[in-house]
Amino acid sequence: MRAPDHWLNPLRLALVGSFGSSGDQIYRLHQPAAALAQLEGVEVYELHPHVRPRDALALAADVLVLLMGMDVELLRLVHQRRLLGKPTVLEVNDWLPGVQRCNPVHANWNDSRAWQLLSQLIDQCDAIQVSSQGLADRLAPLAPRIQVVANQLPQLPPHRPRPATGPLRIGWGGSAGHFDDIAAIAPALVSWLERHENVRLEVMADPLFESLFEQAPAGRFRFLAAGSLDHYFDWLSGLDIGLAPLLPSDYNHCRSDVKFLEYASRGVVPVLQRSPTYAGVRDGETALLFSDTEELLTLLDGLVTDPERRQRLAAAAHGHVLAERRLEQHVPQQLAFYRQLLDQAPAPQPDALPSRWGPALVQAGSADLHNLRAQPGWRQLSARHWSRDLAGPAEQQLEAGLEAMKLKNWPQALEQFRQASAADPTDPYALVFLGQALERTERPALAQQAYERAAALDPLCSRPLRALAALHQRSANRWAAAAASLNPLVPGAPSQTLTP
């Protein structure tokens, strides 16, 4: 363990995760990055995982936070950072082995190779951060150190009491992974609506959800297509009651309490499933909890006839989030955790660096971030906060090629990787993925050339070398099979008698 680095100023923090406007991307990447950058003594860099400078930033940063990536090269970066004496944190947001079939990511996440890779990352990183205690408990046997970093909000609008007159609006909005949860209560909700003429039910989600409410009374159900988080919050601001059903499952028990957070922040009465997910909610004070559909409908009956109780619950929920769940209250603790990891990291291990690439790693680890962020594509969001999303044709074509790979559309992937490599001939990733597409389209000799060029471009990157090894192994197996078909060896014969 090295001496404390409290003199290190600023601490250079890199966060790598997918960009966008969905809840997870905003709550776990963009908003924490912006809040951390407001603290003294820290520079924050947030990067999309497929941008060109990812590896350079990952090796140069003092602390690296990876948001649940599935790229095998992340293991290489973790290993090389450890040799440089730099800690890496992995954020895990879901219990991968329990992902439901209704979840759009089931096909990818349910792959045993994905869990194997994520398990290795959990084991190799210096710490894990998660958004719920349930997930922390699940990962405890795998992780050396776990930090629960609950979702918070950067700001809240003032509480605005709802009018006691007019239609009562009840709603739910969320991702497609909740389809089974909503399907479990939909028939009962539809029947319940028929008894309450002054109630409107609204759902904001994937169009698939609309079919669950086809039998709803005319004019009493409204479906809205999902959009950005801002779009979702604008809609919430007009609801009176927000629903959060959760079927009992390992995956659901590892979810965060973000539904409570969202409803409460907009003055919506949270009506939540009694679940470990909402263990921190005060039932009857800041939310109402139900155990089954019958209890849910009983609670809704009471809220329909008691507007004063609705107002009290909504105000108390909003007050709780305002007092205890604002991001600015928690980021100093998060930064202290990162500094502690840096202080406790083992000293650099120059003797462990192979002579072939040791100097290149030392040089990468000491790179000047001022020069890196001066390259095209960076946006400066505040005095100490920089962001790098996909920029320019090369990165966008690489991303398009990766999407085609997921769909096993190899001709399309090949074309996209060719364009990406032509736009940026110095990118080893464009070349190595080009090689994989060439192999899949029966051009192994060209694939080998692409792999060799990629390996020469970046001596620290392991993907081209693994691709070359696999290519030669497959070639060796084909030659061996051909030889055996011409001249089968006698099983059990001494090998020395068969040597040419």
C-alpha cells in the first residue's frame, strides 16, 4: 500500500458508460459526473465506451469507473491499471443471472459468456458500486469490496399540491423489463376502473404494454409512448398516484428504489409493492405498500375517496426526497470513497511489466489529459467536467458495425468496419472487428492481415493478439483434420514412431 495521495490535486476521474437520455444513463453517469465535477480537487471525464480515446483516458485517469461493460478488453485495462498502481471501480446495476425473458436485453445478458466476463470483472476490479442493498447482498460472494451508491436527484421542483376536483390520474411508466409486473395487475386494474368513473389510468411505456389494457373503459385509459427522462418527468407532474408493482424474483429484489424517488420528487403518491426494493420506505408516511393485487385495489379505493390523505402522503414523500435524496448531499462521500481507493492502491509494479510493452504502458499511464481532451470531439460542460460521445464518421460507423454484429448481419458489419477503418486507419478496434467480419465472410487471409495491422498499431491491446491466436488455432485444426482424413493415426501408438 502506498502513502496517502491527499496532495494529488486534482484527482482525475474517468467514467465510462453508454450515453443517452434514459434513466440509468442519467442517474448513474451524467448526473453523478456533473455533481462530482462541482467539488474542489477533481476533474471528471465521462466517455462513451466506444469512443476512440477510451483506452488512453482509462490508463491515464487516477480512478476509473466502468458502468457494467461487456467488453473483454476492460479486463485488460483493469490489469494494466493495477500494474500502474491505479484503482478501477465497476458499477453493476442489475442481477444478470435473473434477467427476465420479457427484458429486451435478455438475449445478450442471458448468454453464459456475458455472466462469465462480468464475474471476472467483479473479481478483478478494486471495488464494485451498486444502486441497491439487495444487489450488494447478491454480489457479496463475488466482490472484494462493495459500495452502495443509491440513486439521487440533483434538484427537485417545488411541491405543487394537486387540485381536489377533476379526474384522478393514476399511472405507471417504465421500461419493457417490467412487462410481466404490469401484466400481473392489468386485468384487475381494468375491472377496478369500471367502478370509478372519475379515475383515469395512464401508462407510458413500450407499445407492447398497450395491449394489456385493450378492455379498459372507453375514455378512461391513456397510453403514451416512452421517451426521454425529461418527457417522463413532465408527464409525472400531472399524475396523482404512481404505481410500482414488482413480482417476487431475484432480479426484482435487486432493483433500486428509483420509482419511489421519481414519484415523490414530482408530488405523486407512491403506491409500491411490498418488496426488499422498497425496504427503506416508510409505509403510511411517505408511501403506501401493497402485498398483492387485492391490497393494491383496497389502497386505491381509500385514496380515491380521501383527497386530504393523498395530499399528506405526496407532501411527505416530496419532503423526504428534498431532505435526504439530493445528489449534492451524497457526492462528497462518493468522492471520498474514490480517494480512499487511490490512497490504498498498491504501489506501481514496474518490475512486473514485460519489457515488450512496459515502456508503452508507463507512457500511457502518465499521459497529459490536457492534451487528450484537446482532441476533436470533446465537450466541456463545466470548469472541470468534460464529455466525449461518439463523434465523427469513424466512431459512428464502428458503432453501426457493432450493432450489425449483434444481429449477425456479417455483410453489413463488414461494410461498416471497412468504412470505419478507412475513416480512421489508426484505430486498432476498427481493424480487429473488420478482421472478425472478414473471417465470418470466409476471407481468413485478409482477416489475418487486419489483425496484424491492429496489433502493430497498439501494442497494449490484447484483442488483436487473441484474434490471431484463435485464427491460427482454427487453421491448425483444419489442417490436422485434413491430414487425419488422408492418414489416420493409430490410436494409442507411441508418438515418437510417428514423427516425420
